[in-house]
Amino acid sequence: MQYRYLGRTGCRVSALGFGCMRLPVIGGDEGRIDEAHAARLLQAAIEGGVNYVDTAYPYHRGASEPFVGRVLQGALRQQVILATKLPSWQVERREDFDQFLNEQLRRLRTDRIDCYLVHSLKADWWRKLAGLGVLEFLERALRDGRIRFAGFSFHDELDVFKEIVDAYDWDFCQIQYNYMDEETQAGTQGLDYAAAKGLGIVVMEPLRGGALAAQAPEDIRALWETGRVKRTPAEWALRWVWDRPEVGVVLSGMNSRAQLDENCRIAGEALPASLLPEEHALIDRVRACYRERIRVPCTGCGYCQPCPEGVNIPRIFALYNDGFILGSHRWARIMYTHVTNAGQTAAGCVACGQCEEACPQGIDIIAGLRECHALLKAPSDRGTGAAASVPQGAQKGPRGHG
């Protein structure tokens, strides 16, 4: 196993982290973890050198934290850096901060959480929590020893990411990052910005919820076959992320021993700056080939912004296009219903036409937004015209590699 330092924390973390959001389950029920199988996987990961274990309050409908607490009792707890997250969307009062943290300590059967994150920040949740005093709460929890390091996970735009980074002396952050998301959410610019300030970088979704590890379309498979070294799509994607020396740990949701063994092997080999220029060029060609599947020719120029109703038009079209690029809209739906700020979904469009007058691409934006919303909104909202904005714990990407 390769080990890297997590920013200024001084923690030496395994390059591969064990994500506990996509554990094996019984009968397809996300709330029923196959505990015997999952425990064997987690124990095997630790034996293989993995020392970073990541969970969160809502994972597996609340069952993930208690499961992790049971498995890590005794000596195993001392071998790992344990990470979990404050459920941002459930905090309504100042008292909630301490109530959630204390409950999580009990569920995890520990007296200290090593890496505590404010979960899934986006602009509206961040501003709500900041107003309730989340930063003062983190300072208090650091002082009394309930948490060792303070961080946040993130799903919004780059300017919001920089605002949050600059607001507090964070120890680390967790961002979505993969070869299809260089310019999405925090992206490469955000990674560089946080690393320059000394924050440790934890990467989630290196395989886009498993989409970049799945059976690729024929034209993509043909491109991968041109590589001098033959690798699986998952290996190419993981190596691309680990090639960045700023990345401390990459999380993967592994639910089979084959996935665990493959990822541990790659984690031991994929040193920073080890990809050859020709290999980067191959990944660039694969990315370009995926992007040829784009349905709406939006370039993200922003001329349609700001929408007078607050609709985030470039983001919506990007999510819509993502589904066609990767062959499934499941991940795009999660990003639309969970991560998009309240008021920014296509449900807010009043068809004023201001965006269409400003669009240099001549896109039929109003009709496009209707189509996007119909496809991406939560199933329970179809027919109501409203888009969901609060995660339900069970919302997850495809099973397997994360």
C-alpha cells in the first residue's frame, strides 16, 4: 500500500480509503447491510494496509455508522483513521450540532472521530450552518477532543468552494474528482486552491459512482485497447486521480473482494506523476469521445446568467448531458435532486425568455429546461412540478466501485 500525507494534518493516510456508502446489502435493500460479507471486506482492507475508513450519518439509511462501530471495536479501531460527517440538511438549531456528534460517537463506539466533515456543502446549506454557528461548534469539538481534524465535503460551484475554504482554518476537504470532472464542482482549480492553503485532499467518486468502471461503449473500449499497457477502465480512472501529488486519499465503495484486491494493487503502484504523457493523451481522447455524446450544445459560457428566477441553467444542462455521456442518468438525478441548491432547479423557470436572447449558441433553453426537469427530478416529484432538494440517505450512485 502507498501512503501519503493528508495536507498539514501530518496524518499518513493510505492512498486508498474504504468508503462505507456502498457496502454489500441483502435483497437489494440499502438499509440491510450484509454484515458478515461487509465485515470481511473491511477487515481484509485493513489487513491490506488501508487505514482510512469513511462513513456518514445517512449512509445505508443510517445503518452504516453502527455497522462500522461494531466492526472496529477493540484493536482495529486503533489501526484506522475514522471519518464521518455531520448531516448538514438535518441541522435546524444550534443544539443539533452537538446532538448529532454525540449520537455519532455512540453509534461508532468511540470517544473521538479522527476526521469530522460537514457533509455535502452547497451554498444554501453552508450559509444556513454558518449562521447557526457551525464554525464555533467545530472549534469546541476540537478543543474538547471529540474530533481530531475538521473538514467538509462539497458539491457546488467553484466560487462557493473558495468561499468555504477561505472562511475557516480547515484541516482537509473532500471533493468529487475524476477525469470527467476536471471543470465540475471544485474541479482541478479547487483542488489546487485548497492544496495551496495546506488542506488535505480526500477524493470521492473517482469512478463517477461506478460509471467509469462499468462496461464501456464499443468506441471507448476500442480507445482503451490502443494503450501500450492494458488496463481496466477502473484502473485508468484511479491512476489519473492518484497521479496528482496533492491528493491524499481516494475513497472507493468496494463491495466485492475482487474490487478490493484490484484497488489495493493499483493503490500500491500508482505513484504521483507516474502516468506517461502518452497515457494522459489517451485519457484525453477517451474524455473527448465521451463528450461527443452531449445532447445540448451548452458551453457553460454563462451569458444566460444570472437568471432572474435563480435557475442555474449551465449546471442543469451539464447534468442532463452527463447522463447521455455515461449512458445512465442515475448519477445526474442524484446531483440534481440532492446537490442543486433550492431555487436553482429548472422548476423555477417562468419562461421569460431572457436567457434565450442572451445565448450565443441559439439554444432553445426554455424547452430544454422542461425536458431536463422531467428527466432529472425525483420520481416522487414527477407530476408535481417540484424538485427535491434534501437527500434521503438511500440516494446513492451505482453499486460497486465509487
